[in-house]
Amino acid sequence: MVDAKSANDGLVVTAFWEVRHGEVDAVLDILRRFLPQAQREPGVKTFQIHQSLTEPQKFFFYEVFRDEAAFGAHQQSDHFKTLIQAEALPKLAKRERGQHRFI
């Protein structure tokens, strides 16, 4: 069983994406290929991507990494570089990211 302290350890990363007009289906395809790979990374505790019901061009990412090193490794992974940096980011109108800690 996970104790309360270890459950709240880690680096929380949030991201909000707004996809360019006409690119939602392409981004959905990219994210469906990316998500299972990101979730299997050794330093990932939680990795979820959500699509808005009322504004389908908007996505919310909620990610919890073991620590900053795990987040750094995530950004250097082949699937991040290929699917996110090379394929998805050029299809976005807006991208905001934040880093948080548990209290």
C-alpha cells in the first residue's frame, strides 16, 4: 500500500492545448499513439490527457512525475520528440504549461 506521503511526492505538470482549426482529428491520432508510451515511462506516476466536451479543440494534460529528472527524461524520450515536438506542436494554436508541487 502507498503511504500518504509517497502518494503526494513528485512533480505535477499541467498543460493546456488549443488545436488549430481542422487539425483536431490529426492531433487525436497523435495523442492516442503517444499516451500509452508516456504512461509506461519508469518515472511517470500518472499521465492523463483530457479533451473538452464543449470545445473539442481544447485539451488538458495532467501529469505526475517521480521528480524533475523523470520529467526531463520524458522530454528526451523518442516518442515525445517524434510525436509531440515534431508532429503535434506544429498543429497547435496555443500551448500553456505549468509545474506544481503537492501541498
